Amino acid sequence: MRISMLAERTGLPVATLKYYLREGLVPPGIATARTQALYDEAHVARVLLVRALTESASLSLAAVRQVLAVLDDPPASRHDLLGAAQHALLTDEERSAGTPGAPAADPWLSRAAAVVAARGWYCDTDDPLVRRLAEGLRAADAADVTISDEHLDAYARASETIADADVASVPADAAGAMRQVVVGTLLTDPLILTLRRIAQQQASDTAAARPTS
Amino acid sequence: MRISMLAERTGLPVATLKYYLREGLVPPGIATARTQALYDEAHVARVLLVRALTESASLSLAAVRQVLAVLDDPPASRHDLLGAAQHALLTDEERSAGTPGAPAADPWLSRAAAVVAARGWYCDTDDPLVRRLAEGLRAADAADVTISDEHLDAYARASETIADADVASVPADAAGAMRQVVVGTLLTDPLILTLRRIAQQQASDTAAARPTS
């Protein structure tokens, strides 16, 4: 199909498609003339994926490029694969942070580690995700948002429910598993946050309906 | 304190503080000379809040402005308050969408409604959050991410656990409740998504350790 049809099929302007092509986010079509190329179903799927990652998951183009690189070249072993998928979900900054020398006596890192350990999860304070959790706790505190240990443990319990369902849905083949962990996680994040808001409405209506004796 | 001290206390460059002041995100200090003003602890708290909303919750300045407007002028009744808080958490687009004429026969809206109804929650397909859920489901499908009903129900169950803890933590006073619902939700979203990733690591390690007979 021509680029005009690719635009129609994906709902994106031709200018955006040309931008994706120029940036290498979508592979080139088969050239049929100096300024014309033909695209196929694989192009449609790739454009829709880039669109979902930028629009729905709000990823930067650099982050999209990182995700696509991992999807296009998945590791052979299933164990490496899950590590690579988790790695693709980190930010550039987190990836390049490396291991700090001494385990810093940061109270937020200690609290993040305690939350993780309280669930019986393996906890490494050098793990970029534990550090991200610590940064989140620090930011909430700076904005004067207090979160009790019980409140945080409820979040961790809920995350366990989510993650168990996520892991159960990972297909057996390497490429499919990679896609499910990386793309699936990014595109279901907004669903979880939306369901949280709907559940809040529900819970506050229920609380409001209770007699305040 | 002078603006240089405000910068030191909040960890932000003077240029950023001047930008916040110019944009009205932080109220002016008390002028002591034509180009000098003094700031107090309320300014420190406000700057830290704006910083957390932009950096940690990734809000646009327009969204920050909306959140601050609601915090600065909370409704008198507790019931209006929770509605206003939920309203402040919507995007501009969602707020201005209005009620569509006919209940569109959109399969994603039907599925979103079914997810909500399956939990026994009150469901209104005109609710902007139910519409946001439908858009999220549509985006995941466009990127070829399949989510089973069981998987989605696990997300809804987890959201219930999260929302119950959220609502239990809302203080009794109107201003405090408003702040907790709006700022608390925005700043704990990243914590939940981070815990999800840590729990995924944990769940996949556990799955990998199981004999594959």
C-alpha cells in the first residue's frame, strides 16, 4: 500500500508517518520510485505500536526506540528475556546510574526496602526499581503527602495481585513473552490507574452512605 | 527569606522559581524593593508541591494550575469536595467532552462498562473515567496486546484494595481531604506502578523456579 493508505489504516497524518520513518521507528517500505514506496501489514502493526507507546503510554521517542530495539532482537533464553524486558522498562537515567559505592543511609531507600521486604520479596537496595520507589516516597513527602505503613502495604498487596495476573498471561514463545512484558506492562499501566480512580469514586460513595455515628 | 534562600530550600534554580512566580503557580512574596521580595514557609511548601506535581506526577503546567485552583478554593461540603477532587484529576479534554447524545455502540466502551459492572460498581458509560478505560483498552488492542477478562478483573480487584486504603486515609477536614485525594492520588500513582514492576520481577522469579514438568 502507498503511504496515504498507511495513514488511513493507522489514523495518523502522512507527516507523522514520514517522521517515524525518518527517525527509524518504522522500517522503510519497498521503494517503487524515487519518492514512492510500498508498505505492508507489518508496517501498519509497527505504526500502531509506536502510536500506542507515545500516546497511551506517554513514552518519549528515545524510550520508544529502546523498547523497539529489545522487541526486534529478543534474547534467546527465557530468563535473559525477562531481565531484558525489565531493563527496557527503565529510564535512560536509571540504566546508566550503575551501582553506588556504599549503601547510602538514605531514609527513603530504607523505607522502600522495608516495604519490599515486608511482602517477603527479595530486596536489593541497588535495584533501580527499589531506588525509583524511594524517589517516589521522597517526592510524596516533599509535597506533604503522608503515607502510612498500612497504606503502602495495601499498595504492595494490590501490586502482587496485578503481577501474578501479568506473569500468568505471558506466552511461552520468546518474542511473544518479550512483547507481553514490555508492551503489555506499558499499555496496561493507564488501565490500572484509571480503575483506581473509578474504585475511589465507588469506595467514597460507599463511605459517604455509611451513617456517621 | 530571599529568593536565593527559597532556591536553596527547594533545590530549584532561581530561574525556575521566577518562572513559577510569573506563571502565578506560586503567590508573589512581600516586596521589599523594586526587584526584591521576601518569601516564607508557605512559599517553600507551594514550590515543593509544584515541583512534585510536575516532576514526579509528570503534570503539565495547565494541569498543575487546575489542581492548585481546586486546592486553594475547596468546596464547603464533603460530598462536593470529593466530586471536585475527582474533577481536578481529569484532563482538560475529558472535562470539556460533555455528554454524548446516544450511548455509542462502541465495543470498547461496552467492555469497560462490563469490567466495572463485574465488580458490582455503579457504572455510567458517560463517566469520563469509564470512557478513559475504554480508550485504554482500545489503545492496548491497537498495539496487539490482548487482555483476558480474568486479567482485567485482577486489575479491578487490585484497584479496589488500593482505593479502600486511599479512602480510609482521607482526613476529616475539607482542605486536608481535598489535598489527600488530589495530590495524594497523583503522587502515589508512580509508587503503585513501581511496586507493580518489582512484584513482576518477584512473580517471574518464582515462576522460573518452578519445575517445568
